[in-house]
Amino acid sequence: MKIPTRRQMLMLGGSVVVAVGAGAGARFLLRKRYAPSPYDDLLASLDDRDAAAQIGETVLAEVDDFEPDAAAAKLRQHITGRSFGVVMVEDASGSRLLEAGGWVLPETLGLICALAAKAAA
């Protein structure tokens, strides 16, 4: 078996870097785009914004006086500096919950879903 030359190894390494970069670039270019909203910093924490908007419609149907800007300000203050998962656990353990369509959700999740519904409208 022939040992590859330095040039061949550099070309192979360069090809791998280009292939990985192209894959990452394609993923970035092919992801779904949404119209800008004033809540994009909060909505970025969602894996599936369309599904969240559907849940949000249910939340909005059960919340009488939802004010998106006030909810966004409250969420920004509540989440700042912490991961989304940690905030969900804290909401659940602190009994900060919403009921929507028979489902019980952590308050933060329900409010972000409601913002996703408002942003989609």
C-alpha cells in the first residue's frame, strides 16, 4: 500500500473542510425563513415555530387580555441569562403554569407560543 504524500493529504483535508462547510451553508440557506417580528429574540428559542404558533392560538383563545409587548417584556426579564430548559423546569416546579386546550404548559412556553401565533398573524 502506498503512503499518501503531503500534497495528497492537504488536498484530502481541504476537500473535507469544503464539504463540511458546504453542508453547513446549505442547512443555513434551506432553513425556513419567517417575516421579522419584534419577538424574534424570544422566538429563536423554539425548534418548530409553526407548531408553537398552533399551540399559541389555543393559548390566546383562553387568555382574555393578552398584551404581546407586555408579555415579551416579562419574558425577556424572566429568561435573561438562563437557558430555555432551565426556565421551563423552574416554571413547572414553581407552579407557574397555563392551561390551554386541556394541556398544562409552563407559563414561559405558553407565552412564547402565544407570541409565535401573534407573529404569524
